[in-house]
Amino acid sequence: MTTELSQCKRGWSTKNSLVLWIYEDLYTETLHRHHNRFCLALALAAFPIVTANEEVPAVHQDSWGDFWLFRFLVNAAGYASIVVPGFLLIQYFKKKNYLETGRGICFPVIKSCVFGNEAKSVHQDDTLLAARNETVESSTARQFFKLLFCATGLQISYLTWGVLQERVMTRTYGATESDPGEKFKDSQFLVFMNRILACTVAGLYCALIKQPRHGAPMYKYSFASLSNILSSWCQYEALKYISFPTQVLAKASKVIPVMLMGKLVSRKSYEYWEYLTAALISVGVSMFLLSSSHDKHLSTVTTFSGVVLLAGYIVFDSFTSNWQDALFTYKMSSVQMMFGVNVFSCLFTVGSLLEQGALLESVRFMARHSEFAAHAVLLSVCSAFGQLFIFYTINQFGAAVFTIIMTLRQAFAILLSCLIYGHAVTVVGGLGVAVVFTALFLRVYARSRMKKRAKKVPVEGTVQKV
């Protein structure tokens, strides 16, 4: 072909030679294009083949802007834009001695937010014990139906919440035969939805039912709120990388960092059986995680990012529980605590969402997919009323009964997830799950025995329990 072109060019005029040069360039370009396609085919063949039945994780399809670490830093920057000015204002009012010099319409609000009522009360356990003693006089049948009501409410609320959580974070919406659909990516919006409904429910409860006079400075709720937001965000985000059963077992093992945080933050001491059961939980979780086989479905593969997010969830949640325990030294009820924490949670999340422009984007996603809107609302309803069931159960029957109910709920949640979403659990993994829940029930039994012994023989020095 090149020889023919050369002969034609020598015989043709200068006017026609331009056309032939263009033709030659096009021919050369065509050869290069075919060569590039061949190289591209070889490059694609070098990658592992994904069958039609397998899904490519969304993590590998998204841009770096959707990577969890980037989103975490962006969210943290949004929270900092609210926390830093608030911190400076609090320091200003304290330095100015506003409690002594302040006047005007804003004085009660600033006093409540910055200074509060510094009088502290006896620990919450005494109030709960007195309330439970009143219920002992009621009939056995009435107590049984109350317990059945609490257990049913907790199971329905949190089992539905767990199933919906996995559905929202791991499945697509709007999928058709021609369109694969789209996944919802913004975990922070789900946190905001949960918190705003919980804040509304707690606010109505406090308005309708008489509560003790509030004593804590409002700003102190912001610490627990911030750690609670981050723990919830890590919890939602982790489901993009790990299976729901793995997440449930990690929650069961959070007693270990709670003990460590109690040692570091509150200088608490623990009994030998608490260390023993914590070690058993660690062994059981390790058995479950290490039993993962390589030929599992991609949604059940535990990745490094998932482990990091789970660790973040456990650390933030441990700080939240310890900080709330310290706040209960002020005069407040559990519902007041719920309201105070959720007020700041709404403030932080809506501020961050507006700064990123993610609030409107999430609302548009809800408008496009009515199924997602229903799931998000039901998820928030289950979370809000589940918290009320928690407070009522502890108030009526104590922490031991509540822990048994919630431990059973975790076992049912793993079973439901495996049945609905097809997660495979090996024999070793099943044994690991059994070890974890055996250790949890041993903790409940040992704790109840210790409380009975403490009533008979007063012991010097308080030993804190997780």
C-alpha cells in the first residue's frame, strides 16, 4: 500500500498530492488504532475476570471524593466549623465572668448553655432502684406482660433497624432490566435523619412528662454528641466494606475498648471475670473473622477499610458511654440526656451537610426513589422508639434484663441477615459466634451474682462494671 501511494504521488499534480497525503495519514492512524485496541485487550485480559453473578464493589467504582477517609475529613471539617466558634464563645463568656455581670433577654439561654446549674445529684442507679422497687408490688402477671412488651418492642425496633440498615447501605435503588440502579452513598444524611426524629420524640416526651430540674451546662452534651455522630457514621460506612454479621460481632466486642477507656478516662477498676469474658469475646470474634474463605461473595469479604471503620465505631462509642456516665452525675433523666445529645447532633450534621451541599443532593435522591425515602423514615422511627424502649426497660427491670434481651437481639440479627441477604457462615465462624454470646451471658450472670453478694456484705471501695 505504501509503494502504491509513492507511485501515485510522483505522477499526480501538486494540487492532488495534498489529498493523497491526508489519505496516507488516515491509513497510518487506522493501523495505530488497531494496534492500541489489541494492547488494550491484552491489558484487560491481565485483570481477574468478574463473572455475571458477581458485583464489583462500589468502593472500586467511585472516585476518590467518595473514599471514606476523604468523606470523614470533610465531615470533621464541617463539625470543626461549628465547634471552634462555639468553644471560643464559651471561653469568652467564662473569662468575662458573664454569670455575675450578664443581663438581658439572652442571659437565661447563655447561663443554661455555658454554666448550667452546677448542683449535682446522687448517681442515677439510686433513682432507678427506687423506681423498680415500686414495681415489685405489682402482680406477677402484670410484670410478665410488661417484660413481654419491652422485649417485643426492643426486638422489633432493632431487628427492623438492622435489616433496613443493611438494605440501604449495600443494595441499589431504581434497578431495572436495562438500568443497574444507584446506591445511596451519604451516611451522614442517614445519621441526620435518625437524630432529628430522636430529638423530636425526646423533646415531646420531656414536654408531656414531668422531668427533674436540669442541671448540666448544655455545651457538655456536645462532646457525647460529636463522638456519637462519628460512631454512627463509621457504623453505616463500614457496611460498604464488611458484612452485617461481622459488624454485629464487633459491637458485641466493644466491651473491651469500653474497659480500656474506663481505665484511661475514669480510672475505673474491674473484676477478674470481666477480663476473662472480654478475652473470650476476643477469641470468638477472631474465630469468626479468620474463618472467612476466599471464595465467598464479595459483600462478605472483610477489608482493611472495614476493620478501621469498625475500630473507629468502637472507640467513639466507648467514649460516648463513658462521657454520658459522667454527665449523669448532674440532675437529669435518660430522656433529657437523649434530647440534649440529639440537639447537638442535629446542629452538627445539618451544618456539615449544608456546607457540603449534600443535603439537597440526598433530598433529590429521596425524591427519585420513594422506596429509599420509606426505608430512611422507618429506619429513623425504629432508632428513636428503640431508645425509648431502652430507657423504659432499664427503668422497670434493670440493666441485667436489658442486656439479656439485647444479646438475644444480636443473635437474631445475625440469623436474619444470613437468611435475607445470603451471608455464608462456616463451622468455625459459627463456633466463634457461640463463644461470643456465651461470654456475654456469662457476664450477665456474674454481674447479677456480684450484685446479690454486694447487698449481703458491704464492700469497701467501689468497683465499676462495664
